Amino acid sequence: MLKGFLKKKSDVVELLSVAMVAAVGASLIATYLSESVDFFGEKSSLYLGLVLTSVVAIYLFKKWKPVEPVEEHIQGFFCYDPEVNFPVYVPRYRFSHNLSSYLESAFNENEELAKLWHIEPLSRVHEVFEGEIPSLKSVSLVREIVEYSVLDILSGQFLNYMHKEDNDHFKRYMHNDAEILALNNRFLNLFAKPMNERACFLDQDEGGELDGEHWIIAECNGALYQQFDFALPKNSTIKRIEGDTILIDTPRAKIKIISMFDGSNAYIAEKFSELYLGVEDFLAVSDHAFAIKVEVEFKPLSIISISDWDKYEWIDSFIKQLKEEFSQELFLKNINWEATLTMIRGISNWQKLATQKELNSSKSQQAEVDLEER
């Protein structure tokens, strides 16, 4: 995404250079024409110059394609067992592990979240689409976990670049800073809360060893602590602008992160539940889809900025990591599902043929025996 913008940026710089040369030429021609044609009297040069400048400005404006928003849409999924009211673990799919572990840890520590999940389970999602109820608490919880997972990845990206680059370029935020608290993500607020302020950890605190500054992640009595340090380029802001949308406004670009989940079902792949998850009855498990959309809008003046673009390489690496963690398409590609399904189908057909051949041979032998007995 950033590399593509920088490529277009160089094209625009080249275009501007050509335009400047053309402008000089146009100026010389205009001077000559104004002396030769005097329709507007003494101000003919001014009027002609304004017309030519306007034409060039409109042309350049239409060519400034780099400042148009760039979007990445990542489709993810998870499997859910309505009988136990909990997600089904999908091996080698990272978000599947996070979803289950985050829910379990939150429920172990926060009875309110557990009650919301059980009172309005995902198994009732059909009631939403049929108009019987407006929404489900469990749907909101899943959406917040998706969002928390995205923010956790983004936090890691910023901190990595802050450690590699000049720290003066970034501003650091803690979990209890007003900007982070205003995001109002319940899982972020719960997991990032200091261990020495949480009952689940207090009986394990020996001599103040649970100081959050010395821990990145910790588990105790089923509860989870994850350090959440955030960093943004200086003069940037982060805020929630809609229910599912977070806006990061930096000096060079505006980044919208939209985490979407409404309970909709998903189609993962042919015979996925039976063959990959080992589910005997595929109807016993429901598959659900969610999506993450990242919109990056580079600001118009960024087109003429020359330095410090290396400070924004985190945009590309952030999107790459999102795909690795959430993308259904990439997951199926990584496990070679199409090739595996083809191989399974071939083996199944070979076994059927072998069984049929053996059965035919047995029948033939039995017929010979019957013939000899006669």
C-alpha cells in the first residue's frame, strides 16, 4: 500500500516538473499573444495567464490519484458449537485460538461478560435476522475481540518501529491514557489492567513481582494479563468515530480500522468441518464470517513530502500481519486445502474401487464354488 503510494508520488513529482516547464513555455507564448492580440486591453496577459493556469491546475488535480483512499478488506471466519455455546478450535488458524482463549479468560474473571454471553448466545442469531430482536450481546463481544486483536497487532507494529527508529518521532500511550480508554473496548480494558489491581493475581503477588512494567503477558487462576503499550507518530490522534470504526489521524495519512461482525454465516470450504475439524455432523457446527476493513487516505500535501516516509512503513507490515492472522483465503492456501481435498477424494474413490473389485472377486469365487457343487 505505502510502496504503491510512493510510486504514484514519484509520478506526480515528474508530472509537476513537466508542468513547470510547460508553464514557462506557456508564459512566453502568452506574452507574445498578449502583445499581438489586445481583446481585453492592458489586462489581456493577466486573463490569458489565469485561463492557462486554471486548465493546468484542473488537469493536475485529476492526475493526483495517490490521494484517493486505498482499501484493504480482509475476510475471516470462526466455527461455533451451539450445544456447548463456545467456539470450535480450528488448528493452524491463529484467530481461532485467540477467540477461544480471550473468551475463556474474560469469563473466568468477569462474571458480567460471561452472563451476557450465555443469556444471548450466538445460537439465537437467527432471531436477529428474522427481526425478533435488534441485536445480540454475544455478537458485540465477538466484534470487540476482533477489534482488540487488531489493536494488539497494531500496538506491536508501532512499538517495533519505535524501537528501531528515533523515539522522538513517536508518542507513547499507556492503557489508562484518555485516548485509549475512550476506545471503550471491554477486552482491552480488562486484559491491560495492571495485575496488582486484579483479585485473580493478588494471591500470587510476592514482593511486588507483578509490576506490569516487568511483564508482557501473564496468566493466573484462568485470568489473562497482556501489556498494552501504544505508540503513534507525533501530532497524531486515535479515536472512535462510529460504533465499529476507529480513526488514526497522522500528519501524512488518515487510517480507518473497521471491525465488522453481525452474526452472519460463512461458507469456509467443501467438507471443511467433517474432514479438517473431525465433526461427524456438519450441521452441528455453525460457521460465521467477520471482516476487517482498513482504509488509508493519504493527505494531499503528503504528495510533496520528501523525508521520513520510512516512519510509515508500519502501514504495509500492519496489513500484512492482519492477513496472516485473520484471512480465510490465506489460511486455506497455507493448509493447501484444495490440494488436500483433491487427494482425499482420490483416495476415497480408490478405496471404493478396491472394495468393489474385492466384492466382485468374492462373488465370482462363490459362483465357481456353487457351480462345482452342482
